Amino acid sequence: MARARKRNKPVGPKEFDPSRWAHVVFAAFAGISAWVFGNLVENVWGWGWAQWPATIPRPNEFWAQGIGAIIGISLIVYLWSREQHFKFISDVATEVSQIVWPTRAETRAATVVVVIITLICSGILWLMDTFWSQATSWLYEL
């Protein structure tokens, strides 16, 4: 009989690398900050044009978004290059990786409890509202 060959690859889960996720977070924040600063520059430019139309040209969306993207991405690259910020994001990724997420059954049970409690509280509030509206109507009729 032939022997089975041993696998060289590890069968278990891959080792968690928090720095990879830190890079992903910084890249996502670069896109978000580019969008935010692009809109901010466009709004400030529009406000300036409304205040001083003779000295400030009409806002150009292309230039405003470009300037905002440069500001936002530059800010994130600056933060990305700082060791303490990168370490903080890496530590957050490590902590998030240690979370024990609930199972589907636990999530379903918790959702059912929340819906039932919400219905009970809504019913109690409806009863109180009906009672007080009747009581105030009765008092106003006196």
C-alpha cells in the first residue's frame, strides 16, 4: 500500500495580522475624509462667492472636490505615518478580533425578546395615553 503524503500547509485558521486591518482602516478613512473635505471646500467656496461675488469666482465642483481630496488624503497619510496612530488602530483591530460574536440562535432569541418588550411597552403607553386623553376630555367638559 502507498502511504498518504503529508500536507505542508497548516490546516488551522490563518494567523491574525492587525497591521493589515490597520492599513484597510486608514485607506477607508482616506476615502471618507476626501469626500468630507471635498464637500466642505465646495460649501465654503460657495459661501465665499455668495458674500463677495466680485472677488471670488463661481464655485467649480471639479476643483473643489480635487482640493478637498488632496486635503483629506494628506491628513490621513500624515496620521498613517505616525507610529502612535498606527499602533492605536492596530490595537483596536486586535481587540475587535477577540470579540465572541453571538450565534444565530442567540441573535434570534434576543431579537424576539426586544420585539416583545417593545410591543408590551407600546401597549402600556397606548393605554396611558387613552386614559389621560379621556380624563382630560372629561375635565374640560366640566
